[in-house]
Amino acid sequence: MSSLPAARPRPAATVNAEIRALMLRSGGRLAASDRARYVELLAEWARRSAIPSDLRRRIRPWTCPMT
């Protein structure tokens, strides 16, 4: 039985582009399913970026101030 090779982590810039695309598609108002995906992407981005671990714990999902 052969195992699949482990997937390489995506660069932070790639994850950031996906976050931006999600926000643009939604017009800034995320549906519940999009919000869940946004939180997943934000956590992935934080893991991939050069943010110190003590600041990573304080990152909160962005919400539009107009809502």
C-alpha cells in the first residue's frame, strides 16, 4: 500500500489572494458558509505569515463596519 505525499503548505500570499477573492465575490457581506470558509482561510494565513505567535492568538475575523 502506497501513501500519498504530504501536501505542501500554501504560501501566505496565495491564501491572502483567496481571502480577497472571497470578500470581493461576497461584496463584503459574508453568508454563514462563506464566513466559515473565511475563518478557515484567516487561520491558515496566520499560520503561513510571519506574524509572531503571540499576535496570532489575538487575530479576530474581520467584520464589515457597515453591517
